[in-house]
Amino acid sequence: MNKYKVILFDLDGTLSDPKVGITKSVQYALNKMNIVEGDVDKLECFIGPPLHVSFSEYYNFNEVDTLKAIEFYRERFKEKGMFENELYPNIPLLLKSLREQGFTLVVATSKPTIFAEQIVKYFKLDQFFELIVGSNLDGTRSSKAEIIQYILEKYNEHKLDDFIMIGDRKHDMIGANHTKIDSIGVTYGYGSYEELRQTNPTHIVKSVEELKDILIGTKVK
């Protein structure tokens, strides 16, 4: 019997591949800020971390410009970017199997909750998740540690050993470490094996099949 009871899933790069929508929305925002970036592949670094961290880190925006860029990003993202997205193979099958086994499933994302809810519903995954927790539109509760802590408090009848966080970037693993829960890093998303390894996750997997094998002990058929 697996020891975990509540499984936290990151959204971008873990459940779905959001590259087109995110990178084109960042490109749009940069253009509005008079920065031309013709190669969207260079904007993959924006997939995963909170936007205010990425605009500040990669383009040295001050707080005012960061907020302005996020506003521009959301203009395009709300209209079309959130739907320029596709599920990774076997994700619905994995979630269905986990629910049938009695696991409680929760989305834990740095994306604003309001967008995460729409994306999960768009992919018809809302039937599997008991709770969707993201950041607030004003930028608060955006770190993965804050998001996980919020979920832990919601499910305070469980002990820490009952939880596990699954994600593709170091921020997911750092958040899990900070809140003292187990974690699984997935390399099929946007974080490299090396990035994940350096943050000491409990496990690292390269496929949805391996993920299911750890959580349930049987591979996706």
C-alpha cells in the first residue's frame, strides 16, 4: 500500500505543455515594452516560475516595469494564450487511475488560480481534482512553498508524510523541501535532470509511466 494520500501536481510542464501560449504571451508583453524577441524558444525559461520573478531575473525589470509587463502578458494570455496548450500523453489516464485508487489530487501552481481553474476545466481534468491552488492576481501567494503550505493547512487532518509534490522545475522541489514533504521531479517538462537533482527531490522520473509506477506500483497500460 502506498504511503501517500494527497498528491500535489504542478500544472505547466507537468500536466500540460504550455509552451506556445506562455512564450507567445511573453513575446507580446516584451514587444509592448519595446523589446523585440524573435525566438520564442529563448522564452522557455518563463515556463514554471512566477512571472514577476522571470521578468525581473531575465530582463532586469524594476517593480513598476515588471507589473506593467505582467499586465501586457495577461492581455494576450486571457484571450488565447491559456488555450495554446496540450496535455502530456497519458495524463488523463494517470489521474483517473489515481482517483480510482482513492488518492486526493490537488493542483499546486504558481499560475493565478483563476487561470489554472479555466485550463483544468478546458482539458476536462476538473473531475479528478478536489482543489486547485495557484497564486493571487496581485502577485501574493506566488512561491511554491506558500502554495504548498496553504494546501497543507487545508488538509490539516493529514500528516506531512501523506503528501507528495510533483513538478518539473526546481521551484517545485524547493517548495516541497521548505514545507518538509516528499517530491518527484519530472524531466519530460522544462526542468533539466541537473536542475532537479541539485534540489534533492525524493525521486526523479522521465515519463508519466514512471510516475505512475512510483505512485501506484503499476505502469500505465
